[in-house]
Amino acid sequence: MRLDLSLFVARCRMGKKVKKEVEPPPKDVFEPLLIESKAAATVVLMLDSPEEEVLAKACEAIYKFASKGDENKVALLGLGAVERLYKLISHEDPIVRRNAMMVFGIMASNKDVIIHEFATLCLAHMAVEYSTKVQILEQGGLEPLISLLGSPDPDVTKNSVECIYLLVQEFNDLHVEALAVLGNCLEDVHTMQLIQQTGGLKKLLSFVGVSTVPDIQKNAAKAIAKAACDFENRKILNEEDVENCLINLLEIDDDGVKVAASQAISAMCENIASKRIFGLQGIPQLVQLLSSDNEEVKEAAVIALANLTTASPSNARNPIQTQDSEISSKNRQSFMIKDFLILKFFKGISGPIYIKKTMSILAVVDIITESGYVLCDMHKDFPDFAVAEAEGIEPLVKTLKAERHGAIANAAAVLTNMAMQEPLRLSIQSHGVLSVLTEPLRSASSQVQSRAALTVAAFGCDANARNELRNAGGLGPLVELLHSKNKEVRRNACWAVMVCASDELTAAELCRLGALDILEEINLSTGRRNNFSEAALERLLDNSLSQKYSQMGYLSSSNVITDGFYDYGKIKPGIKFLSLEELSKQELTDRRAVIFINARPQEDVHAVEEKPQHSSSEQTTLSPFTSRKSSREKVRYGLKIY
């Protein structure tokens, strides 16, 4: 039997495993290359490789080489290994980063100055990260760095200083954050007491005193300001001598610290003991800050001065009415101001006029004290004079032109407080304060408008000041404030008009600008009328007796008719009262005559009395455009004209 060998061979081939052919590598891939190097220079060059495995093995080889002796370390330094290793300590691969740091560690053990330079440089860069920073401190790295501050090489000293600064910087940041948290804790009275009992508050103030980090000082001042919102906390802070700490912070060359310290002083001013300390020691520093180029610093400083010169700080966020050594009570303050004003302004006046004016001023003072507008602290220590002695008048007047509304309003408040002392008022007037106040009266801020009007009221008692305001065009914006919908602005504007209407010339100008009509309208409204609007209207009419007689039909016993008075007749509400000049331009009519007073010199009166033939008749002088009326008509109008 013949076998088909060809078929058998074919079947055998089918059952045999065929070996796969290996595909050639892509043309753009470099085939692995094993290199065996016996030269340190070659390995150092490998530190520039982009491959992580090469970098890790190169660092490992250099570490072994450097550990064999100081000569090898110096050799590596000369080959430029340190510069390359420095780049690797921030490598993204942890093995490369670890090996590079190991090499630096072994190389830093050499006493050579050059090694110290690069070692400190390396540590300075490592100290940027918090985790590495902690490791350096745990390994005792701070002590040798401090010893290297005495190195003769300036580069070593420089790197050591930078590294030490970075090591403590993170902890300064932690202090900053801790102080921010502490500030919230100090708002609670019980927490504050606990911190004081454990000595923590004293440590805080001591720490602020020695720290040179502005953020720490700023946050500490903010923490004090928050704590000072509470009455009990203010007492505790005063016991710990917080005032000196805050005064010292005012001199720190950092605007943020100055602002925070000024705000803390403002808060502490509600404590009378603290206020006295600030008044004796802190005012010169605050006055200096008024000249700062930083508007926020200027505003914070002038707010502090306003609180120091005001008995009841306008910025009090949590007024306390208790029986302790805090700000004196409103009643006691009111009595002191009443006595002061009565003695000052009504000396020599007696009878019904004294009683009437005294009752008016007492009512005004009650309104002032109820509103919180106590013009000055009447205790024996006057911060007002301290401000003047620190040469604060000129910068305060300049602050009325500041950019921030808060700065303008509080500068006006300080000047108002100081105006209660006559020598200071005259000194402030000499700086042209009334002319400067013209712009604040036009301000869009109701706070600025209110304080500016109040300042006009404080200085308007002087005739020269009224002339200055009138010549500067300040009466116009003042009259416009009578239209204000803000109750406080309207009230202070009425007060200022009442004071400025003390002479006929200013009163006439105010009437020409429409003040009289506006005040009449205000007094007809039960919601808008106030004691000041009524007093202002009466003062304007007292200096315009002709108009007062025409509108009211009578004159008060204190009103004295002088040359220029004329009886225009009774006018209805809303009808304009015409001046003599306006009346002279009208044509003659059959209406009643306008009676005009033209008083003669006293000697002419005596001459008339000596002639009996004229004793029964009355001497009258009528205006050119009127006709004479019978004596019966003159009696009807209740006038005797001499």
C-alpha cells in the first residue's frame, strides 16, 4: 500500500506551531540604550535629562559619590551639580525630589563656605512650602541658620536671613488668622473675662507691642475695636492699659494699622477714663494723620478726634445708660450746658425778656442733648485745646475739602465742638472756615449737610463770620437745606438760619433768598415743624419788623422800631411782602397809605417839645408815593410816629 507522502507532509505542517515575525519598531522611537558611566561629569549632565528614571538614578549615583568624602563634594560643586540639583527639589516626581534633597543634605555637611551658600539658598527655597518648613524646624534647622548669620560671606548671610524669615512667616500668618478669630471671641463678655483671668489679654497686648508684622498689628487693633463695643469689655481693656498700645500703633508706618488703631480709639472713647488718656497723649498723633495722603487714614483719624471732643460720641453703636464712670449722663450734661449758655448769652438781661429767652434756650438744649448733639465735654479736661495746641485747626479746616463724606462730616463736628470755647472759635474763624463750609452745604450727603449746617450755627454768632458766609455765597445753599426731607438736616438748617439772622443785613438776605416763606410753610406742617423752625422764623421777623407787623398784626414788647420801619398793612398768607424800593416803583392808588418812619435826631425832638403850639400835633413823615391819612387812621393802626 502506497502512502501519499505529500498529503502526510502537508498534515504535519498544519499541526506544527509557526513562529510569529517580530514587527520592527516605529521609525520615530529611539531604541533603549544602556550606558555605563565612570565619570562624575557625565552623571552631572544627566541631571538635565527630561526622563524621571534617569534623574532618579543620577541623583542616587551622585549621592554615593558625595558620601565618599569632602573632596568629592567640592568636585561636584565645581561641575555645577548644585544648580541642577536645586531645580530638582521642586520636581513633580516624588522619588526625584527625595533623591535631590538627599544629595543636598550630604553636600551641606561640608564646612566649605561655598557649600554653605548653596545649602542656605536651597533651604530658603524649600522653606516656601509649609510641609517642608515644618520638617526643617523639626530637624533643628533653625539653629545652624542663626549661627550662619555671622558668616563672613554676605551671600551666606543673605540666604540665611531669607530662610529664617520664611520659616517664621508662616507662623506670622497663623498669628494673623488667630487674631481675626480672637476678635470675634472678644465680643463676648464672658470669653473676654476668661481670657483676662488666664493672662491671655495681657499676652495679646504685649505681643502686639513687640510684633513688627503690620497684619498682626492691624488684626489686633480690629480685635480690640470689636471688643470695645461692649461696656464691660471697655472697662477690662482700660484695666489692661490698652490705650498706650493703641497710641503706639498710630505711629506704625502702615496705613492699615493706622486706620485700625484709630477705629479702636473711637470705640474706646466711650469709656471716660480711656478718653482722658487719649486726650492727653493721643491727640497729637491723630492730628498728624489728618495730613495723610490716604483718605481712609484721614477719615479714621478725624472720626477719633470727633469722639474725643464730643461728650456723647456720635459713632456709639451700643450706648450704655448705667450708673458708672462711663460718659456722663445726658441730664447732668444738659444742666451744665444750660447754666453755661444762660450765663454767657443772657448776662445783664432781666425781666420778661430774660424769662422768655431763658425758656427758649432751655428748650433748645433739651433738643440738642436728646439728639446726641452735645457740643463739648464740659469736664475739666478739654481735648479741644489739645487739638489746637497740636496745630490741628488748619488741617481740620482743610479736611472739610476731603474726598470722603465721613471725613468732611467729622471734621465739621470737631470744629463745632471746639467752637464752644471762644478763643478757639475766633482762631478757627481766622482760617476762613465759613467760606470753606459753602461746599459742604451743597454736598449730596445728608450727613455732611447736617454737620455743615450745625457748624454754621456754631460760628454764626459772630458778625464777621456771618459777613464771611454771606460774601462767600453760603446763605443760598443753607436756605436750600430748609427744603430737605431729612429731619436732622432740616432741623440743623433751621438752627443755622436762626443764628445767622441776628443782624438786619443777613436777615434781609435770608428773606430775599426765600427763607421766610419756607419757614412759614414748615411751621404750618405738624410733621415738619420743630422748635428751631419756629425760633428761626421769629428771629427773621425780629430783624424785619416791618414784615413782622404786616404778617402778624403786632410787635413784641422787646421789638424796637427804628429808622426805616414802614407799615405796609396786613398781608394775607402767601402774598409777597414788598420792599420800600419795590413799593416806590408802583403807581399811586387809592389804597391806604404806607406809613414810613424817618426818625429825627434827638436834639430836634427837644426843640419840638419846647414849642407848645406843636405839642398837640404829631410829626409824621410819609414816603413820597403815599398820601397823608387822618390822625384817626393812625390811631387805628396803633402807631405813634416821632
